[in-house]
Amino acid sequence: MIHITVIGMGLIGTSLAMAIRSADEKEAPLGPSVITGYDKDRRATGDARGRLAIDREAKSLEDALKDAQLVIVAVPVQAIREVFSQIAPLLPNDAVVTDVASTKAQVLDWARELLPATVDFIGGHPMAGKEQSGASAADPALLRDAIYCICPAPRARQPALELIEAMVKQVHAKIYYIDAVEHDAYVAGVSHLPFMLSTALVELVSDSAGWKEMAPLAATGFRDVSRLASGDAEMHRDIALTNRVALGRWLEDAARLLLDMRDQIEAGQSDELLELFEHARQVREAWLLSRPNLRPGEESFENISGVDVTKPSLLGRFGRRPTDRRS
Amino acid sequence: MIHITVIGMGLIGTSLAMAIRSADEKEAPLGPSVITGYDKDRRATGDARGRLAIDREAKSLEDALKDAQLVIVAVPVQAIREVFSQIAPLLPNDAVVTDVASTKAQVLDWARELLPATVDFIGGHPMAGKEQSGASAADPALLRDAIYCICPAPRARQPALELIEAMVKQVHAKIYYIDAVEHDAYVAGVSHLPFMLSTALVELVSDSAGWKEMAPLAATGFRDVSRLASGDAEMHRDIALTNRVALGRWLEDAARLLLDMRDQIEAGQSDELLELFEHARQVREAWLLSRPNLRPGEESFENISGVDVTKPSLLGRFGRRPTDRRS
């Protein structure tokens, strides 16, 4: 029986707990487990308990950590430093500590600075999320087939690594070992930059005098490119501030490329534009092919423009949406 | 019996023809109709005929236009000028001509310059599309509930307007009268700029030395923001070149905003960033609420991260995808 403690009953902490708990005990890589949940907001812990994500609600960090063998710190990245300070004196010897934050170099620094040498820290980042937040939006399926980045502290021991590997396996995610600094630069490009572009788009158009007339013209293209702008503002603020250098560089490059595109358009460089657009198209198609799990959404959200989808399509296989039927 | 001719059997031309034809004749605002299709590529016309989009394949423009009362020019925007020149001497008196191109000011100029005074021109732009192109990807549902922009030529007569209104009604789209120059500035913001941001994102990350390691980390956020980059390169090149001024201005503003964001991040302006992100979030949520037809996709593509969706959700109502079942 392994004692697992989840600190922070938000979207990811609760989803992770649910995914660990929903495994068949006999086949579970972690073996039989008991999960204790703690959140400084007692209602969040109650919500998580209500969703059967945890076996036990802890009323204090002392209570939460007293037998802990695996500690999952699932709080916003800006809160991690404080949580590390608070749990440091309470961690049992040989406990394994991990986190789920979107940036890793800063978190590893905090771990080295604050956690005792008697525990192992292994940074983690499951590449999963959605706009809604909190325990009530949690979903164990979020983790399934997700890439799960692992950035071990340099001094982390082998048994700790094996424990984290077992956890990732248990939630049906895919382990991906990566250096923390590389991780941060890469996710800045494929995750944080897309959020910035999405947010910039919404800010630009809504700031325009014509927004009221423009809004009805915005269709599925706008919807998809702007989707990330609906994400949790606080979380993204924290991400931006803990990944300043890498993100700053991407933003600069993006600005430069947009100005280049403007120049090419202004100069009527037809062939160059065609080549650029065609190159981007091919790169994205190749990427999609390499990520078959992401392909289905691609097709279906495309077709959800209206109603009564009668053509053979992915959506067609789901059937019609009842609310969409014409009377 | 109204004689309709569609020139250009691509995605939109064929979808429009299918949507017109699929209306119940007794209730059809256009009344009984016969649709002739023409494309300089004979295979496209054959495909459209195979999909029952048209009643008759024309072998030449002369043949296509001889009895035409409503002519829908559904060719790429850059080809419109040439098509107008070619059809001008062939158009029957009192024919109504419309198009479906994504930019309107330039098209209205060409119509004024090239079409005879004996016909009425009314520019049109159905706000619908998808990445796939050609008659084989056509789908009458694309038009349903779509905003259909209408930019009449100044001298267009009332009966011509009524005919176009009937057509839009027949395909279950929503008519939206708008000035051509305003149209172009607005769609540059909500449609062409999103494409540019999407393409810029793909170019930036794939141009990076780390792309091979980054690609597996790219998840649903990247997928959605980059979706438009999969669009037809030639079409987007044409759009960019026929909407230079408006698009150029948006690109400049976007570059400036991204640099501002970089400065705020670099300076650690926590409150300002939070305010910016929160503002964008609220604007987008309000926009989504105003576009209930676009909301469903929002929820479902969110949940298509993996498999076995057992929680109550929009996806849940469709049921499971067969391919996703665990063995």
C-alpha cells in the first residue's frame, strides 16, 4: 500500500488523483494506493472527495504528509516556492516529491534550495489541460495519452524515478525525459507562445472601433485561434513570469516575422507568400500525422459549424446533436 | 423555373449548389431551379455532378450562361477578374451576378469595370470554410447558420437584391449587409489576421533547431491555434494580395502588441499582465455567448484529448468513438 498525497485540488491535481484511483488495483503499476488530498481552500478538497478523486481529506499539511511516500504538488507555479517551504520540515524521509507546473527550471531551483536532502524531487509536467479550472472540471481522461514531461533533480535516486514512471504509466500518459531548460524553451514555443498569439488576437480586434460589427463576422477560424485566450489568466500570468527569457525571445521572433509578412504582402511578393503558406501547411500536416491522438479533434471541430451533419464524417459517426434538429 | 449557373466547382461553389438543390422545392425561396455547373477543370464539374450538386454540366462558358438568370462566380479571388472579362459578352440581359470571394472592394471594382450595365452585380461572402478544398470536400451544412455578407454594387436593382436574399435564405445562411471597404477591414481582423498568426506560429517553431524535440510536446493548444495554417495556400495568398492595406495594418498592430507583451513580461509587470489576460478572456467568453452556433465545437474539441469519455459531456452525448475503445 503506497501513501500518496496530492497538494492542490485544482484541475490537474484532481484529474491526476482520479486517474491514479481509477486504475484496476491488480494491474496498477503503483500497486494498491491510498490518496490523501489537501488544499488550503477546504471546499476544493470537498469537491475532489465528492468526485471520488481522493480517499481522505487532510485538514492540515501536517496531517496530509504524515505517512506520505509520494507527494504531488499541484498548485499554481507561483505558489510552489511557498508550498516547498511549508512542506520541507514535514516530509517523511525518502518521500518522493513531484509537481505538475508548466515551467520547470525555476521549480527545480526552488526544490534544490528548499527541500531536504532526505527526499527526492522529480519535476513533472503533464501536457494536458482545458480552459475550465477546478476540481469540478477534473477528468481522468485528460491525462490519457498525454505527453508527461519528467525533469529529475540531478541527485534524484533510481527508486524515485521508478516510482514516478509507475505513476505516469498508471494514468496512461506517455513519459518524456527532458532537460528542464530545454523543456522551458520548447513549451514556450508550442504552448506559451500560442497562448500569447491567441490573446493578442482577441485584444487587437476587440480594441478596434469596429468590434461590434466585426464580432458577428468572426467564425470558426477566429474561434479556434482565439481559444487559448479563454484560459485561466492567473495561471498564464504565472507561466509568463516564470519563463521570461524563453518566452520573450519567441515573442520577439513572432513580431519580426509578422512584420516580414506585412512587407511581403505590401510588396506583392506573390511567390514568396505562396511558398511561406505552403511550407507552414506541410509542416502542420506532418505534425498532425505524427500525433494521431490529436487528429480526431481536428476533423470533428471542423464540421461542427452547424447542424444536421448527414455526410459521412467523424461527427456523423457520433450521430446528430439532439438540440440541432430542425423542428 | 430559375436557371442558376455556378462557375467554379470548388469547395464553396459546390457546397452552395448542394445547399440550393437540397431545399424542398415547395418551400424553396428561389422556387424550382435548375443548376448548371462549369469549371475549366472538367473533372471538378464531374465530381460536383457525382455529388448531385448540379443538374447539368456545361462544356463551355457559352453553354453555361446561355439561359442564366443567376450566376454565381465561385472561383479564387485572383481569377475573378479574368472570369468577369470572359463572361461579360455572354451574360443574358438582366442576369444577376454574384461571387463568394473573401475580399470585396477589389471585386466590386472589377465588376464595375468589366460587367455590362445590363446585369446586376451583388458581391457576396459566405463566412464558411474548412481546410479541405474541392468538390469532394463540399458540404451543404457549411452554409447553414453561416453569416453571409452582401455588398451590392451601387447601381444594383431591387429585384436583384431580392433574388440574392432568397438564395441566402434557401441555404439557411444569415444575410449581413455591409459596405465593401468595411467588410475587408473587418474580415482582415477576424479571419485573415488569425490565418497569419496561425501560419507565423507554425513557421516559428518549425524553424527552430529544437523542432524535432518540440513537436511531441505540442498538444491541443498548438493544434487549435495552428489549425488555419493547414488552409489552402493559394487561396490565402490571393486573399492577402487583394486585402493588402487592411491586413498590413493589422499585422503591424499585432507585432507592436507582441513586443509590448514581451516588455511587460521582461519587466515582471504582474498586475498589467493579469489584467490583459483577464480582459481577453472576458471578451472572448462574451463573443462566444453571442455566437451560440459556435459554442458546441468549443466544448467538444476540448474533450477529444483521448478516449473513453465516460463523464457527462457534449462528447458523451455523441457516444464513444469506436476506434478509441481499449481492447
